[in-house]
Amino acid sequence: MYLMTKLKITLISIACFIHTCHATCNAVDRKSLSSFNLSLSSSPPLDWSLTVDCCNWEGISCDASTGRVTKLSLPSRGLVGIISPSILNLTSLTQLNLSHNSLSGPLPARFSKSLNQLQNLETFDVNNNKFTGPIPSGICNSSPSIKWLDFSNNDFTGLIPTGFGKCKKLISLRAGFNNLPGSVPGDIYGLLPLEELYLPGNRLSGPINPSLFNLRNLKSLVLFNNELTGPIPEEIGRLFNLEQLELHVNHLNGTIPNSLSNCTKLTILILRVNLLGGELSSLNFSRFVKLKTVDFGNNFFTGNLPRTLFLCKTLVAARFATNKLSGEVVPETASLPLLSFLTLSNNSLTNITSAIRILSGCKKLRTLTLAKNFYGEALLDDDHLVGFHNIQLLGLGGCNFTGRIPMWVSKLKKIEVLDLSFNFLTGFVPGWFKSLPNLFYLDLQYNLLTGSFPMELLKIRLFSAKSKSDEIKDTPLELPVLVKPDNNTNLIYNNIALLPTTLYLGNNNISGPIPTKIGRLKYVEILELSKSNYSGEIPGTISNITNLESLDLSENDLTGQIPKSLENLRFLSKFSVANNDLEGPIPTGGQFTTFPSSSFKGNPKLCGPVLNRTCV
């Protein structure tokens, strides 16, 4: 009998070794999960069949030896409802991830008071939901294992509570994009293991406390889009491990402390849209041996671009737009082997000829904006210029350039977005635009261009033959870019593919009729032909431009009636024919019911309800 029992145990042990034996789901945990599920709805429903061991349910992991639930992970599952306090009975839980759902309401009072039941919890992630009320700090009272907390992208309100300082093992604290006012509580400054502090998109105010920089293990400090004031403390130089610093869109002032160059591991440095000033040359960029992204745009920095910047051979993206910088683009710029994004717009740079020659040598450059510089200079027109082989977005607007549209642009076979607006360019619109296979955004408005409507523009491939969505890769920009230099639009894009297919040709000296073949521009979304000398009737073929969202024909010499066929443009949201010599009834169908009277003003012979003018 003894031998038989021993043999049976041995066989079971061998079977467990081969097949891995798992304990079945703990009954208390199973009941708690069922209660949790009853408080929610999801689409599709959770795959939690009562006939299946709960350790095999979707999003559930268990300890193999005890059957206790250790992981509840249901991100992006369309969960709707509230969190049931029943999950507090999952006392072996180490990871709770309910991110990217539609869970709502305040976290239950019992939930935040009883979190000490979850003493093994290491990860608590509820980011991207609809939670309201205060952030619970009680999670730290008796959960000594907590390492990762994420409350981001909800509607939490009230001050960031004290109590997080009790999470002595905390590595990451994320509560960005809520509605949290006040300041960072002082007990957080004692969390020495902390590597990430992510609090952007709130209403944090006041100066940055120098004690923050006692967190020597901090790798990522992200506080952008708040209301922070005062200077960047000199103590920031203590953060020797810092890799990411994002303080943009605040009210920080003063100069950048020289001690920042002690943060030699920085890869991302973003300080745009503050009140910072001083000469950039005082900061030694050469110590940032890993720097990939630097953004100092929209501040008050003066002087020349620092030459030490060009010793950062890892640099991929740089923005210094909208400052008070002067001088010239230096030859060392072309020595940056990875530079893909550069915007220097809205400064006081000089010598466009030298700048173009230097920058054309940046072999990986995809995005370049130099708008609002080089005032009144002649735009380089060198047929033999070679370079810009990878350029996709080129912004040279608002510089008052003289001369003609340069021939070297015709060689930019990867160009997708070209802005030459707000200059004094003369001559005809060249026919070679049709040979640029990826061009879908062309802005030539506010120049001195002459001739009749340039028919070759009708042959631009992404205007007439192919949809942009079929051809342009959905590639995010390294930094967001302001495309138009005028103050009326201020459209900022993070992805070139998100720009509309556009032809801006208004405010030039182009004359004659708008051709009936204009209907070939069937993929154009914005068509702007205002403030020129067009005459004759509005072609009804414009109704063939079925994707059209904005049409501006104002301030020309157009006659006749507004074609009724334009009622078929169902995406048209902006329309103006103001200040022409049009006559007859204004169409009343389709989108015409939404246009204000200002769209038709300055045409005394037009009639219709929108003008309170009866047609006879």
C-alpha cells in the first residue's frame, strides 16, 4: 500500500513537471471579478465565461501555485461604468491596468480608503478614462510595493494630494492632462527612486521649487502646458540622469541656467512658448552628447545661434523660431548628419543665399521653415543648386523676397508642402510645378505674380489624379510645425499628412477668366483665388471638386450668377464671393444655408434671403 501511494505521488509529480500544474482560480477572487464585471459594460463583452477557470479569463493572470489573481489588465476594451470596490478583495494583485476606456465618476470613497488591502500592488494605471473628483493619495498608505501610478488624461480635480511621499518605491508618477491646480506637494521631493514625473496639461502655478531637483534619479521631467512662473532654478544641474525635460507653454522667465549643461544625458529639451531670454551662446550645447530634440521657440532669445549646438552630432530636430536671433546660418549646420527638422522662422536672420547653399547640404533634412527672415533680399535663383534631396516641407513665406520663383525648387522631387507666400515674387507661375509628384500643398498667395490662370497647375498629380491619402505616408513630424506665416491662421500640425490638399493663389496680379477646366482639381480641399483680377463667370465645373471645403473668390471682377451646381459641394464650410459684380439669386440649397451675408457682400445685384434682398 505504501509503495502504491508513493508511486502515485511520483507519477503525479512527473505529470506536473511535464505539463505544468496550475492551481484553480481562488473562489473569493472569482466572485470579486464577477462583481467587478457586473458594474461595467463593454463592447464586445468581456470573454469571462462562468464555465471557464477565471485564471483563463481575458486580461487575468494568476499565481500558478495559489490560484490568486495577480494581474487585471483590460486596456482599450471599451469599458463603460464605474470601478467596483470588489476588486479590493484581490489581495494578491500586483498589476491593475484599466487604461484607455470610458470608466467614469469619482473613484469610490471605499476604494481610496481601503487600498491598503492591496499590499502587493505595484502598478495602478487608469489613464485615458473619464474619472472625476480628487486623485486618491490613500493608495500609498499601506501599499509599499507601488512603483507605477498613472492617473493621466482624466478629469480629476483639486490639488495634488499629499501622501504620495509614502510610496517609497515609486518610480513613475503620471497625472497629466487633468484639471489640477496649485503646486507639486513637498513630500514628492523625497521620493528618491522616482525616475518619471509627468504632470503636463494641468493648472499648476507658481515657481518651480528647487527641492524638486533633489530627485537625483529623475530621467523624465514633463511639466508643459501649465501656469508655472519664475526662472528655471540653477539646481536643475543636479539631475545628472535627466534624459527628457519638457517645460514648454508656461510663463517661465529669466535665462537658461548654465548648470543645465551638467545634464549630459538629455535627449529631449523643450522650452518653447515661455518668457525666457538672454544669449543662447552662454549655454554649452557640446556637453549634450545624446541630444536629439531641442525646441526653444517662441521666447526672447537674442544673438546668434550658438556654434556649440552644431557639435551635437545626434541632433535630429531643432526649433528656434519666433525669437530675436540674428546673424547668418553657419556652415557647421551642414555637419549635423541626422538633422531632419529645422525651423528658424520669425527671427532676424540675414543672407538667404548662403543659408540655402548651406542647408541644401543637410542630407536628411525633411522639414525646413525659414519664414519671416531675410527681409527684402533676393531669393537665390541658381539652376545648378544641388541638394535638399529629402525635403518634404519647405517654408519661405513672409520674407518679402524679390525675384522669381527659383528654378532649383523644380528639383525637389519629394516636396509635399511648399510655402512661398507673403513675398514680392514676380513673373509667371512656372509650369514645372506639375513635375513634382508629391506636391499637395502650394501657397503662392500675396506675391506679384502675373499672367492668366496657370493651366499647368491643373496637372499637379495630387490635385487632379491621385488622392493625397493614397500617396502621402502618415509620418509624424519630429516637432509640431506652424505652416502659415500670417497671423490669421496659426495652424499647427504634427503630421504633414494631416494638412489639407491646398492651392493658395490669391492676392496676386493674375487676370483673365477662371478656366472651366478648373474642375479637374477634384482632390483639392482649399482653393483660394481672392484679391486678384479674375473676370468672367464662375465656372459651374467647380462643383466637380467634390472634396472642396473652402472656396474664396472674393475681391475680383467676376460677373454673372453663382452656379446652382455649387450646392452639390457637401463638404464646403467656407465660401466667399464678396466684392465682385455678381447678379441674380444666391443658391439656397446644400451648404449655402450655412454661409453668412458677409460671403456675398459687395455685390449689389445679388439677391436672396441671406441679404434680405428680394429677387424680382
